[in-house]
Amino acid sequence: MDPFAPPRRASERTSLALELAYDEGRFLPVEPRPAGAADAWARDVVARHVAAHPEAEPLRERLAMFAAGLAAEPAGADGSAEWRFVLADPVGGIVAPFLLFATTRTDDPARRDLVWDRAAFLGPVARTHPTEHLGTGVTTLFVVQDHGHVLATRRWLYPGVGASLCAVLGPLPPGELIAVQEIVQAVLAGARAEGFAPDDDGWAEAFVGEAVPFGDAWEYPGGDFSPSTVVRGAG
């Protein structure tokens, strides 16, 4: 697994003017760079960030590693809206990748692919996320195994008319994700997107209604995959 790879985005994306209010000491914006230039760019950006926020000094190396990885991630072929950040939590010693992007694929299968991952080995942990300007979205938490490591990711999807907004935090060790997810959720709760029209078709509530408690059988919509059954059968 590539720890910096965003969810599958075979769909087209679109441009939106996104306004985010965030703590500059915690969020480090990342710009796309050619792979060969990403490391040097990241070291320079992180050096300036640490100079302005000395409490981040213990995280310097990890900040540079994550920033370089995100910077080198190819941008969408259509050049549409995308926002990349490295989240730093000096108190908890946590560094995390955080990505937002817009997509014009608003059909039900595309929405499900954006908030779920077939590699997850548990049924969906999902809930709605009401916001002031983006409408009611859905947020999901899922866990995967990668080379013996357990990693968690949280995603948010805000359905829109003609375009939807997706956010991704992680993957991270589950405890680290739980420690920082509310920081990101608070930023998203107050986000604005010029040109974005929330779609109040009830999709978020319907998706969350399909979630089942841990241990119950759950089949990935569309068939042939049941994460909860896989877990029970693994023992």
C-alpha cells in the first residue's frame, strides 16, 4: 500500500474555490512537485514551518517525509481542484496526511467507492456529518492491514449537485487517527466552497443506515465481498 495514495479517483474532478480556516501551526499546505524535486522542496518548507512554530521541531523529519510524499503524488490529469496538507500534532507526536478534492462523479457507486475501501477487513463505521455550508456529509472509518501493520483511515464525503467534495485523513495507526480526527472534522465543519451546492437527497443518511454493528454480517454493496464474514472466518 502506498501510504500517500488517495482513494480511487478514476472519475473526473472539477474546480471549486475552497475556503478553510485552520491553525497554521498544525496544518502545513503541500504543493505538487516533480518527484525529483519533492524532497528538497519539503525540507525547505518544513524548515520554515519549524522556524515559525518551534514546537514542531521534534516532528521535523517526519513532517519532511510526509510532505515529500504528498508533493510527489501526481495531480489529477484535468488539473482540477485539490488541496493537500500535512497535519502536525506536536503534543501527541503525530504527523498525518490530509487530502481534499472535488469530483464530478456523483452517482451512488462512485460515492460508495470514495467513502469505502474493499481492502478494509471490518464492516463500515459510518455516521453523518452536518456542516454549515457543505450540507450533510457522511464520514467513514475503516481499518486495513499492510505488511503486518494495522492502519486506519477516515474519509468524509459531502454530496453536491454536479460535484461532491471528498476529504481523506490517514492512513495512520488507529490510536493516532482517533487522536487527531476531531481537529480535521472541526475544520471541515466550517469549510466553504464557492460553486458548491449541497445535494440534500438523503444519500448520507441512507448510507449510514446500512452500517451494522461489529460482528454482524455486512456485504459490500454490489456483491461478492463481506468484510465482517472475512474477519469471523479468519480465526
